[in-house]
Amino acid sequence: MGDFVAGLVRLMLQLALLAAGLVVAAGLVLAAAVLAVVFGLRLLWARLTGRPVILRFGGMGVDPAATWRRYRSWQQEATRPRGRAAPQTAPGEPPPFSPPGAITQDVEDVQPKTPRS
């Protein structure tokens, strides 16, 4: 009789854990489905109104086009020449207005070696 009760308790515990796992899995699937529907509706509304799709996570908007424009303007600003050209000086001679501690010599990191055959 004790084996029967122990087997019944074990079976009930297994069924309870299986049911709990199924509830958790169903909750995750339902949450993913709700998010997919919400983002799908937002995408549809953006296409219908002709507005750009802006993803918002936690109230923070991410507009890929604006980020790309900001990068391009930064890149163009970095490559644009500024002010007058620096005066040419002899090698190893510091420029007229160099900050203290500036490296004024050519620095060579790598020494070329002949390949072994």
C-alpha cells in the first residue's frame, strides 16, 4: 500500500510540474505574440500615414535615419580642413605652437624584418 501512495504522490508531483512548465511556456508565447502584434500594428500605421518607423523602447526613440545623418555630418566635419595650413618645419623640430609634452619626433612602432624561408 505504501508503494501505491508513493507512486501516486510522485505522479501528482510530475503532473503539477508539467502543468507549471506549460503555463510558463504559454505565458512566454503569449507575451511574444502580443509584442509582435503591437509592433506589427505600429509598422502598419507608419506605412499608412507615411511616417518613418521609429522604434521606442522604454520611451527612448531610435531613428536609424537620424543616427546615420548625424554620423555623416560628423564624418564630413572631421575631414573638412580647418583654418590655415600648419607651417612646414624641419623633421624633428617642434611646430611653433606645440602643447607641452607633445611628441615632436617620428615614432616607429614596427621594425621590418626579412621573411624566413
